[in-house]
Amino acid sequence: MSQLAEFTGNHPFLVMAFLIVAFLFFWTVLKEQSSQLKNINSDQLTRLVNQQNALLVDTRSAEDFAAGHIVNAHNIPMAEIDQAAKKLSKGKKRPVVVYCRSGRSSMKACQQLEKQGFEQIFNLKGGINAWVNDKLPLNKA
């Protein structure tokens, strides 16, 4: 214990930096746990669609959507996600799964949908790339 006190006295900036990093880490973990947003994989997405009739939202561009998307997905590009409540108003109580190309920008869309009152929001971890890597089918329109 005396070595800890000595180290703290000799390296106050290092100790302060450690405390700040630890605080930020725990704050991020708590923020994630308190959020209703959840990352899911392809298997979980399939179960949500089959068992709970989940809505699928593809946030990619119309061109990317036409090149290949998950069956029954709605194309709502990121720029239009604020108007999503109007297009998906009947689905506020249903699970909503949002995906993009890699799963990053769709997380932002999930946060916006949460603000609009959607209750069960899921992000496809890895996006459509993960879906394709799992060798699951795409619908091309």
C-alpha cells in the first residue's frame, strides 16, 4: 500500500490520466447498457423477422438497395431517417432492425429512431456485409 502512495505522489499526471480513462470507460459501458439499442447478428435478425415480424430498414442509398437487400426491407436512406416515423408509424411497437453497409451508420439511425419513439430497435452488427458473409440471400430489385 505504501508503494501505491509513493507511486501516486511521484506520478500524479499518470494517475490522473488513468482515472480519467477509467471513468470514460465505465461511463461508456453504462450508457450502452441503459440504451434500448442492441446489436444483433444475422441469426438473431432471422429469428426476429420470423417470430416477431420485425421491420427491416436499409439505410443505404437507393442504388445500393437495388443492387441487393434483405427480403422485405424498407429503403430509408440516412438523409431521410428523420421522416422514418411517418413511413413506419404502424411499427413503433414492433421490433425494428436497421442495417447499412457495415453497421456503423445504421447505429446513428437507430439512435434517431429511438428519439422518435420506437420501442425495440436493433442494429445488424456488420451490416449487409455480415449478412453476405454468412451466405444469406439478397433480394435484387
